[in-house]
Amino acid sequence: MRLLTHNMLSSNIKGVTNGFPLKIEVEKVVEKQVEINHDFLRNIFPKIDWKAFSDAARTMGYVELPEQAPDPSVLESDLDFLT
């Protein structure tokens, strides 16, 4: 979830020309098991900047994500992709 939040943030510091995406410097990764809200993920998916999202995930050690964003129809047919 925090990667999704990170994907929506940008720097608004005066003089910054391109404040997106913010750089992540990992000190510690904590994974928590949560119940997946498939409807939320389907709704947020079109708003995600996939390159920024996948780069941030790789920075944190998650290399399973594809380089290119999957077709949104995959969200309807492949529940394993959402998990």
C-alpha cells in the first residue's frame, strides 16, 4: 500500500523542475499480511505510473513485477496478479 501512496507523491519544493517520482532509499523493509481489496486495486490501477511503481518496488527488493504495465483486463481475469 505504501508503494501506491509513494506513486502519488511529488516534490513541491521551489525550484524543483521534476519532482516525480520521489527517490526511495531503503533502510528497512517490513512486510505485513493484509486482506486484499480487489475492488480498490482495480480502481487505482489506471492511476498508477507503472514505471515509477515498478522501479520503487525493485528498489525495495521486489523483482517479480513485469517491466511493462499489464493490460487492465488482467485485473478482471487473473486474481493471482493482484496478490
